[in-house]
Amino acid sequence: MEKPVALGVDIGGSHITAALIDLETRTIVPDSIERNAVDSQESKEEILAAWCEVIVKAFLKTTSKTKLIGIAMPGPFDYEKGISLIKDQDKFKALYGVNIKEELSKRLDIQAENIHFINDAAGFLQGEVFGGAARGNANVIGLTLGTGLGSSYSEGGVAKDADLWNSPFMNGIAEDYLSTRWFVKRYNQLSNNTVAGVKELTALTATDHLATRVFMEFGHNLAQFLIPVIKQHKADIVIIGGNISRAFAAFSPELIATLKGNGIHTDIKVTKLKEHAALIGAASCCDLNFLLEDRSENAIIAEKKFH
């Protein structure tokens, strides 16, 4: 019997990464990762050719006759039909209105129904639910904290983009307070000194009480942001990814204390799969056993609700 394998693909504004995913073990097949830079300002032909080159290379590492592809793609995008709706974003302008599913099917000689798409923020959380830190949990919130704020939620095993980056928060929007630029700005306000980013600020916490204060404030702010979101989705667990998650030890005490002070005891965990989460999450879209059999009746109802 052929081992169930799917290709997980993560597409960003400047790169494409692909890897074969073993759908039984829910892990990356060793030495199957392929990655290349892609200029999102190029023509439709150039972009699609660059994507196909990486996908073909990755598929060379499997003998499986059935080709299945799951792609984590930034929005706006028609994920069901596979049509790019990205415009006015300084990337992929040449792909606006293009049916990517049909184009890839034709170029790769793969049946269109074997090509699946998922939002990139949702792909991160889908990976953690499928084979990472959130496996076995019904209601999950995922945050990717870095230069921007990515957010997603999963109900019954189906991850969706929560799109909370621009939700009203404090004196602005959530991303103003929950991204790298807030750390840089806040530390400069307190100390009159400049740091390049969160990594550099983390290194200062051993000797600089102002750096420690910035992380405490961030933990408090993150808790205030999460309280209504956790309540809305009745979340069992929150998974935190992105570059800022590497500083979890510096801000988590205040985050957890503030949540508990507000009667919330939801588990907060750091991503287990890190940069591989979206690859595994995208590939899981090809796993019919996971999508149809592993869920409870409530999960299937939840899926219908969000389609």
C-alpha cells in the first residue's frame, strides 16, 4: 500500500518553500525541503515558472504516483476556486484574477482537485493542530507575532484566518502594540536608546530593568488583547509563533498572570513546528482521513458553518 504523502507549499511575497509531508506521522519527509526566492513584481509567467520549478524538485523525492498539493497562500484569495484576488499590496499584481489552481494543474500535469489552498495565517495554526502543539485540541487561537500580527482560530480542526491585525485596540489597532515596531518604539521612549529588534532587546533584560519593563508591558497588552478573543472562541489553548515567540520567557509571566487575574486559565504555548507549521498545515488539507473521519460531529458542523 502506497504511503500517504502530500506536498506542503508555503508562498510568501519573496519566497516559495515546499516539502513532502508524511500524512501518517504528520511530519516532514527528511531532506525533502526545497526553497527559492521569487520576485513578486515579475510577470505571471515568471512567477508561476519559479513556483513550478520548486514544486517539481520537491516531488522528485517521492515515488508516490498520486500527486497531492496543499498551498498556504496570502490573501485576499479565493481559496476554494484557487483564484488570486491580491491587488494594491505591492506583490503578485500580475496574478490578480488568475486561476492559480488551473494554471498549476496544467503546468504540473496534476488534477485540479488534488491542489488545495489555505490562508497563510490559518496554515500556521492548521499545522499546529494537525501535528504540533495544538494536536488534539478542539478550539484553538493562533498568533504569529513579528513585523506584523497574524491571527487565526480553529474550531473542530478547521483553521481560519481571524484577521485581527487592524482591530481597534488601546489608542490604535492591535498591530500597533503587538509587533516588533512597538518594542523598538517603547524602549526608545523609556530609555532614549535604540535597539534593532526584539532579539537585541531580549539580550538586554539581564542587566537593563527598562528592557524587562518593556517585556512586562507587552505581556500585559497581549493578555488584554486575548481576553475577549479567548472568550469569543471558547479557546482551550493559544499557540504563539513568529519571531517574537522566541522571547516568550521574557513576556509570558506577565501574560499568564494577567489572564489568570481575569479568570482565564487557557493554556498558552509556543509553536512546536516553527517555520514548518504552514508547510504541514497546507499539506493536511489533502488528508481526507483527517478532514472527514478524525473530527467529532461538532467539528463537521463547525466546518459547514464556516463554508
